Amino acid sequence: MDIATRLIHTGASVEPVQGALSVPLYHASTYAQPSLESFGRWDYARSGNPTRHALEEAVAALEGGSVGCAFGSGMAATSSTLLLFQPGDHLVVCDDVYGGTFRVMTKLFAQWGLTVTFVDATETTNIAAALRPNTRALFLETPSNPLLKIIDLRAAATLARERGVLTIVDNTFMTPYFQRPLELGCDIVIHSGTKFLNGHSDVVCGFAVTADPTLGERLRFVQNAFGAVLGPNDAWLTLRGLRTLKVRMEESQKGAKTIASWLADHPRVSQVWYPGLPGHPGYAVHQSQASGPGAVLSFQLDSFELTKKVLEGVRLMAFAVSLGGVESILSYPAKMSHAAMPAEERALRGISDSLVRLCVGLESPDDLIAELDRLMNS
Ligand SMILES: *Cc1c(COP(=O)(O)O)cnc(C)c1O
């Protein structure tokens, strides 16, 4: 079944008592049990909630997985997934990973005895060179944030499998609408559902999905034991947002393509990073593993003064952290998504003081271009 159909119908069986087409919102924290011998389907809401379950089923099915776990944030999903490992284990991580992921790995899990090596994962040979006897997983993000670097997921997953190592992919930027890492051989997909999956800038949530039943059981165990679960209200909102993922992704991508081309020709823009531009170094690899370049792009202006003027002058676009909503958001990675990264680490990764990230929403691209043009020329 095409993903367009699955988006509407997964996790959406008609509610049997009243016939409701929308999944009911169950707030109950506990459920009455029919007998001492056998408990019902639901007992305590940390372990399972019918509204959350409908959302988990939907996200798992969209990613081509068998188990989906919903968490209270993307970072809760990442941290809970990292709890699959043990002190002494080692991970290989792509170097421009999300700032919060960098922080939790280097500040919290390091303290706990998990070691990480950051590599430029755009070359599979760099990943291979970083593997150690105690390496347990690759942790990758493609396109990466904020420089939209592309990692060859099939090559990485093949290498990992040969070496008995798991491949974990943060698929937040693409969503299963454009890219399904499990189908490319990866083992676990992570999402900040706060972004495109919910899509309306009104929920913080996260997911971990796998197609492997054993890993699924272990993830479910961590979800219940560690307890960073998503509440029913936010699960309901996210399920509603998810239904329109196709139209939102298609429209936002259309706008991003138009704006990326316009920026690439602008005299005050020194560089544009967008996997939809044929000059992007990862263009071919991205095309081989995803069905579209998505809605996020980054660009570098020719001075810090102009960067400040644009960020402080925008009215149609919000100057804010986050992405993936119906409204366009302009962010400043050096002080926002990557503020958790020390300045020297940022510089090493090419995250300069005149780098701007744009996530295109559903406004008319012509209006957005007119606003940028006014700020960049006056
Ligand atoms: C936002 C984000 C996260 C963290 O998600 P939260 O929901 O904010 O905890 C992780 N990865 C990527 C790529 C993100 O954009």
C-alpha cells in the first residue's frame, strides 16, 4: 500500500463502541482488571495507553517497522535508545549530529561509561576506520543538521552488519514520507516528532522504531522501565498532525526547492546547502535513498551584519528554534541547535557565525522570497 494511504489509515481502526473515525483520547492512568488470573489489554498507562498505542502503530507502520515507542521528546527517544547499551560500549557518531544528541552523549552518557567517536560519515571508510572491538552501534543523521551532509545509509548499514554493529538513524528531517532507513538495512529509526511528524509546532514528542522483534522488545522494556513516555493528549495531537504529512511535506519541499535556487543565485549568499541542488556533494547518494530533498536548507550570508539584519528583520518567517511546522522558521545554529556544542567544535564542523538554517513552511514561496529580498538588498 502506498504511503499516502498508510498515512490516513494506519493506527486508525474505527472505534468499535461508537464508530468514531478519530481515535479516542484516553486519559486514564489505570484500568480495572476483569479477574485475578488474567489482566485486560491495558493495565497502567506508563506501560501502554490506547491513544499512544494508535500513534505508535502508525509511526512503526510508516517506517516499515514492527515496534514503535513514543516518548516525551526526541531527546527522550534518543536517550532511551542509548540505554540499550552498557558502560564500556562504544558508538561511532556522525560529526554534525543534532546539538542535543552531542550533549547527551558527551555530558551524560560519557559519565555513565559510554564512549563515542565523531566522524565525517559522508565517507564510509571514515566509519570503518573508527570501529573498535567494543563498538556496538553507528548513530547517524542524514541529511545532517545544519549542513545537510548526506550519508550513504545502505553502505553504512552493510558495513555495520558485517561487523555485528547496529545502525541507528535520526530520520527527523526526512520523515518516513521521504526516507525509510529500516528498508535500507538500518536497525533503529529515531524521530523528534516535535518537527514534521506532528507538524504544527504545538507538541514535543519523540519515537524509536525497529523492525527487529528482539530489539523491539528491548526498546519496549526501556520505554516502560525508564518511563519517558508520551502523554495521551500529545499523542492524539500528533496522530492528527500525522494524517496530513504527505501534503505538508510535498508543499514545503516545493517551496524549499524554489527558495534554494533563488538563494544560490543571490550575490550576498556565499553558499547554499540543500540536497535538492544538483551541485550538492551528496546529491546522487541522497537521490538513491530518499524520494525527495525535504524542506530544510542552510545558507551562508556574506557578513555577520547581514545575518543579524535578516534574522532580526523577518516578519513572515519566524526567527526561532525548531522546524517542521506549517510556518517557516529561520534559525541560527551557532546560538540555537548547536549552542550545546563548544565554539571550537562548531568551527571544526563548519557552523559559522553567518550560517542560517531555513525550514520552509506552507506560505507562498514568492512571499518568503520577497521578504528575504527586501532584507538582503536594502
Ligand atoms: C529537534 C531534534 C531532536 C531533538 O528532539 P526534541 O523533540 O527537541 O527532544 C533530535 N534530532 C533532530 C534532528 C532534531 O531536529
